[in-house]
Amino acid sequence: MNEARTPRSTAEVVSTHSVFGAPCWVSLTSRGLEAAQDFYSAVLGWRWRPATLGDRFRVALADDVPVAGIAAVASMWQMAVAWTPYFAVRSADQAVARVAERGGTAAVGPLSLPPGRAALLADRDGATFGVWEGELISNWETWRRAAPTFIRLHTRDAFDAAMFYGEVLDWANQRPGCCEVHYEGGEVVLRSGGDVVARIESG
């Protein structure tokens, strides 16, 4: 959190102090930027802008609002091409340690990617997700409400998964800015600021 930061526009990032444990971004790990940009531009009408993280990264825009990212690091980091949701955390190191303690997998990181730190992880059943400590892309929550969009995990045991993620991401701990967990219709429903942001279902 105290690392030197590169200059950037104030419209692009916002402090994380208002949200913790909630999905804060979604990114496609790809082998190349051009093919991925062409595909999603044609299918979803997205436009693109450079990202502060470097030449391997792009931010997708829908009606000038940031909606997703592309990271052309699959070959460099020996990772699969996949979409990954990222969750905002106070400490990436603490989240990684909690994942390992609870039988999950720390695949990559934490890595310093100013203006923050990131790690790629997997839960006990192998579902992949990321954590992000640092400043957030602004306006993403606005698009999430307007779309709307949320993250859904289809897993072996929703209650077990909710316990895992709740302990890793500090859900339902009564701290300001943390997420609320509810059980509705056989699903685990995660809310942030009153908005449904994720669901977990058994199957």
C-alpha cells in the first residue's frame, strides 16, 4: 500500500476503503492482446484503452465505463486462457496465507503491480479466483449495477465453499465495507452495499 505510484488520471482509480471481500474486477488471461480485443469488440462491442499495469494489459470499455481487463500473460506465467474474478482485500499476503491454511492453492503471487498487489488462487475444489490489494478501477460498480452482472460459482458444496471464501475474504465480519452473506433458495448470496455481487450454488 505504501509503494511508489506512477502518475495516472484520477478518473481511472479509486481507493479500496469502501469495499472489501467483494468482486472488484474481472480479467481475461490471454496469450495475445490483438486477437482477444478483436473478438470481444465484435461480440460485445467493447472498446479498449491502455492500462496502467503495462503493455501486456488493456481495459475494456462499454459506453466509456470500464468493464473488464485483458492480461496477455498466459504464456509468460504458464497459465490457462481463462476469465478470472478478482476480490478486493486489505492484504494480499494475508489472503494467500489463509488460502494455503484452508487447503486451497496459491498459484501466482502476490505480485506487485502498481497501483497494487495481486495473487491468483484456487479453492479446495480447484475453482480459480484472484485477490487485489490496492486502488480499484473506478465506475466498475456503476456498470455492475446497470448491467447487472455478478459472479456465480457452481460447486460441490455451496456451504463448504461459502465457509472457505468467507474466511479468506473476511465476509460477514461486521467490519465497515465488508460483504453480507445470506442463504436464499438453496444458494449462498453475497451482497456488497446492498447489491448482489456473487452467488454460490451446489451441484
